[in-house]
Amino acid sequence: MTETNAAAIGAARETQADRRRALLWQIVDDYSLILIFIALFAVLSLTVQYFFSWDNVVGLALSVSQIGMVACTMMFCLASRDFDLSVGSTVAFAGVMCAIVSNATGSVVIGIAASLVAGALIGAVNGVVIAKLKINALITTLATMEIVRGLAFITSQGQAVGVTSEAFFTLGALELFGLPVPVWVTLACFVVFGVLLNKTIYGRNTLAIGGNPDAARLAGVSVDRVRIAIFLIQGVVAALAGIILASRMTSGQPNAGEGFELNVISACVLGGVSLMGGRATISGVLVGVLIMGTVQNAMSLMNIDAFYQYLVRGAILLIAVLVDQLKNRRQSR
Amino acid sequence: MATIAPRLEFRHIGKTFPGVRALGDVGFAVRAGSVHGLLGENGAGKSTMMKILGGEYIPDEGEVAIDGEVMRFRTAADAIGAGVAVIHQELQYVPELSVMENLLLGRLPTRFGMVDRRQALKWTRERLDALGVDLDPRARLKSLSIGQRQMVEIVKAILRDAKIIALDEPTSSLSHRETEVLFRLVNDLRAQGKAMIYISHRMDEIFELCDAATIFRDGRKVADFDTLEGVTRDELVQRMVGREISDIFGYKPREQGQVRLSVKGVTGRAVPQPMSFDVKAGEILGFFGLVGAGRSEVMRVVYGADRRTGGEVHVDGQPVKASHIRDAIRHGLVFCPEDRKEEGIIGVRSVSENINISARRNHLTAGLFVNDRNEARVADSFIERLRIRTPHRRQEIRLLSGGNQQKAVLSRWLAEKDLRVLIVDEPTRGIDVGAKNEIYNVLYELAARGVAVVMISSELPEVLGVSDRVITMCRGQITAQFTRGEATEENVLAAALPEGASATPMRNV
């Protein structure tokens, strides 16, 4: 009997040490990302000419505004253990759609509405196929990525569609309180989706589904409905990003946003969103997006050849996934 | 007898998992040409021991010796190479391949670099005939019954010419006829001088097959029997459980009220025959049967987790929508699934999240936002009330032990303000005795509050110790019903076994 007790106490002590270590790692994990970003920013400010100036920082923010918006919704997608490759095509299609409809109706508002609806439809199709027909998200969105890109080329006949209305350009160029509109929209996305993730049933259920879809369903979560909502909202936000991009480029271009989906996913993974689902923080995604933008911006300022920028981006993603993997492995040991 | 080294010997084996000491200083020996029974409750450490033997786990302490020689298995392949075959409860085969291909996996005969199917077929047929096993070599594994798949695994071990064969609850899903074939094979193997370990919860099988036996309890060895001559069944059970049975269960009679859950003619894809039963307020109804008798399937349909194709479910006289979990929860009908890890907990989320996931919809601020303060209070109160051992409510639940996870999953439903019917499927599987007792107490407390409780269990003592009434199932049908007073191990077990299966094995008691 005493022997059993001793063993039990030993085991208890062991687990307590385990837990303390896990907690410590958790804290390091939580702050490491922000620390890395601050260090990166400081080093670049000191070493790269023109980096640390208001204009450059605003430019940096503007350059990642599209990625930032969609990263917010991609975070939900990944957190629920799903995947969406179709956002890049949606960005292109929404831009083309907005330009065509604006020109045809003479109203930018109708153009914007039409492309948001189109984005919602694309997202809804993704969501329904994945949730109801139980087709793997990777395959489904790979297919819709191709289809939607095709639609963008077909509707635009392969040409950039210029917009005639002046009002449309101001959307991408206008500044409010010293920041361009796209940056404000992106910040708004971070606030809205941060609240959704942390403070609503929708957000909590998203994480629960990602953690264990079967258990979530048996606990009374409407798994299908949440998954469809995630993709639908993602479609709308991707369309919004497409509209803003088209406005900045003054035309809807069918080949816009190529590789965009991968940049968005990279930013999320960099921000500590687990590809296994169930783990995501909005602050992490924000930092992930900023790291992406900062690296890109610095490489441009340093006149690094665009071809080499691909290598750096790829390497960063690989490192991020590796870190994610190591984190999971350590925590399950 | 002690002069020659035993074929297989475990020496002072210890194994610890995070939070659980699975085995501590356990040792026993198995002679060549004998069948060694390994007994113990769920969670006693038998399966861990078998995984150590099979090279899947590396022991923290102690060693495994074969013919006196110390083995250091690092992988499953090492164990196979040393002539060990462990046949687990969860079988390891390739469902898409045929019997023949599974048996010959990795060493299919080839001709000019192509698989020689004809020769493989001939070879397989000969072996199966020689063993008296009636299987079509070309049948795909996924088209066979679980019992037949089990036979394939056993044949695989025999063909590999293993000298040590361990069978972990081989008969749990076998039919009576398949069990007979298995027993004959085991007897043949014994005659050929194999050393065998046989794990079973069925005492009659232990007495029929085993020459010697070892009993585990809570990761330790509590008894060794060199022979089972003159040993009684009660003696074994007593050693396994380690205390008076009524001690663990602590049952007290309760008031019972009106019918709360009424199930009428319910059918589903895995429930072909219509099922009907009632449960009263304050009553604990035990559902007993062998694995695969169809108990979980029925309850999943009742709850709405699986599709209901017919019949009606009423809670307090109100109909519950078919195949609609959320409607069931709205009516206060909830379900704790059998597979805690796969279907119960959300591993990477916190204890608090796991507790609040369902009931939080009743505590929203402004009808929209999660009320964190309230959730913290709810989580902390359950952690204290059910004594969930966790450093804090924010701990990821997967880091807790099985019993504490189960208590958190139960808390999820206790947090529902209007709980009326609780269905628990194997609530104490893989949980240590102390936590079991705490879970029983939760069930009693709920019943005393007027909740109707349905408990599925494969552990006979548990069913008898906790239930006010017992229903037995066999092959998808209710076979009998007993009040607490009527139910005995013998009559409940007899009602749960397939026709004719009870006649032979029971005589040893």
C-alpha cells in the first residue's frame, strides 16, 4: 500500500513538473513571435536605409493590407482544420466583376455589391461541398481555385478591365487620419475577427471543431453550419480584398492575386496558427502578416532581385511550418 | 521445474506515461508449451505489458528475456524477428487487401518480378486447410467479419512460426463457432510447444484454456498461479478487484418517478431491429452485452448522433426530433460517448472550454458575447466539485489523465441547466479505481436529482453494482431485462451471450 502511494506521489510530482514546463513553453511561445518581430523591425531600422520612415511604414502596411484582411478569415479556416486555396482566384474575379458591373451600370456601389455577392457565392459553394458533401477542403478549393480563375479570364476576355468612374479609384487612394483606406479596412478586419474569435460562440466553436470535429458535433455544435459560415465569410472578405486591389490598380485584372492564397496561409502559419486546427490567435496572425510585409519591404529596399525574393519567402514558410511542427511535437511528448 | 529458463520472462518491468504509472515492478514467466492467463480489470496494465512484449513500447525499467536471454526490443520488427507475435484488440491488417495478400505481406512469391498469384493462392489454401480454418484466400479483409479478421491475424502469427504468441482478448468479437476454432488452434499450438499469453475477461475461458495465470491490478502484479487446479472463480475475481465489490460501487437505493425517456421502435443503419425501452426519473438503467452487441449504436441513434430511420424518442412525453443532436440537448437528453479521446474531449482546448462548450449558449452577454467570467466560475466549480485534478482551468485537457478527462466531459452535461436524461457509454473504461468510484457517485447524485441515467458497460460487476435495472443485448436485440434484485452474474451473462455459447464455458464455475 505504501509502495503504491509512493509511486502515486512520484507520478504526481513528475506530472506537475511536466505541466510547469508546458506552461513555461506556452508563455515563451506566446511572446516569442512578437519578440522576433520587434527584433526584426529594430535590426532593419538600423541597417536598411529609408526603412524607418513614416512613409515607408505606411507603404508597408498598404502592401500587406489585402493579405491582412484575408489572413483574418483564413485564420478561422485553418483553426477549424480546413484549408482554402481559392482566395487568390476570388480576389481576381471580384476585381474583374466589380469593374465590369460598375462600367455596365454606371454605379460603383452596384459593382462592389455584385462582387461581394459573387465572393459570398464562391465561399458558400466551397463550404457546402466541404461540409455537406464531405470532400476534402484541399481538393475542393483547389478545384474552385481553377474554376474561379477561369471565370475571371472568361468574363474579362483575358484583358484588364479599366474602370471609368473616378469614385472607384478614391477607394484605394483616399487617406483618413494619415492612413490609406485599405489599411483602415484591414485594421477593422483584425478588430472584428479578433472579437469574433475570442468573444463569440462562432469563434469558440470554430476552435472546437478544429480541435476535434467529432467531439464538437456530439457536444451540440452545428459543425456543418459553422464550416459553411467560415468559407462564406472568407469569400466575402476575399472579394473585398479584390475590390480594393482593383481600385489601387485602377482596373480589374484576371491574373491578379496569383499565389495570394499561399502568402495568406504563410502569414497565418507564421503567426502560430496550427494547421492541425484548434489553435489560433488574432495577435499572432497580425504579427505574421507584419513579418511577411516587413521582409518583403526590406528586400525591395535593399534592391534584392525579385527572383530571389521567392527563395526567401519559401524559406520563411518552411521555417514557420517547422516551428509549428516542433511546437506540436514538444507539447505531445 | 525451475532448472531450465522459461521460454518468456518479464523481469521488474516499469512504464510511466505522463501522469500515469502504467506498470510498476511487474514480472512473471511463461513456460514453453503452456497457455498463461493474464487477468485484471481494464486499466490494470495488461495491454501495456503486451505492447512492451511486441516492441511498441520501451519499458522504463526492467527487461524481457526469451530463453533466458535478455531482449532489447526497440521496434515492433525487433519483436517479430525474435519470434514474438502479439495479436492486439485493435487488429493490424490492410483492409483493402485479400486474406492471401495479408498473410503473405512483404514476402509474396514472385515470378519474373511479378507477383505469382497462382502459387500464392495454392500456398495459402494449403495452410488454411492444414489449420482447419475456413476462409476464402481471395476475400478482402474488409468484407470479413471482425471474428474472421481475428482468425487471419492468428493464422499470420502461426505462419510466421512465432514461438511466443500473445492474444489480447481474442474472443471479445468472435462467434461461438469461431471461438471453438480458436480454442482448437490454441490447444494445437500448445501441443507444438509454443508459449502463449492469453488475456480475457471471461473467467470460463481462462479456466478452460490456461495452465497458469497472473493477475494485475493498477499496474502491479497481485497474484501468480502456477496452476489453476483447485482455484475458484471467486478467488480470481477477488484478487482482480482487490476489495469487496460493494465497496467500489457504494450503491444506495433511490426514489424513482415517472418515465422520463421513452424509446419506441427506434431503428437506424446499424440498428436494424426496432428497439424500445423506458427509463424513469431517478433510475439508473444498465445496458449490458458483449462488444458489438449493438448497445452504442442504439444510444447514438437515440441521441441523434447517427441517423434515425424509424421510431420515436420522447423525453417527459415530448417528442425529440430524429437525428438532431441540438434538439436532443434542448430536451435535456445528452450523451457521453464511449471513445473519450476521439469523440469526447477536444484535446487541444482548455478544461474550461471543454466544460463550457455546450451550456455557454445560456449565459451570453447581450445575447452575443461569451461570458468569460461566468465560464470561469462554472469551470472552477466543477473542477472542485468533481475533484478534477488539473493545475488550472486553462490547462489543455489532453494533458489530464483519463479519469479527469471523463469528469470534465460529464461536467459539460452537468452544466446544462435542465438535464433530464444522461446516457453514458462505457463511462469508466480505462480509468483507475478511485476515479471510477467518483464517477459512480456523480451518476448517483444525478439520479437522486431526478435525472434518468442510461449506462452502457461491458464490465459485468459494474453493471450489477451500479444499475437499478439491467437490460441485456445480444446481436442487435434486447434479450432480457432484470431488476436489481433478480440480476446475477450468471443470468445476466447467459442472456448476453449468443445462443448456445453459454452451455459449454459456464461449467467451470
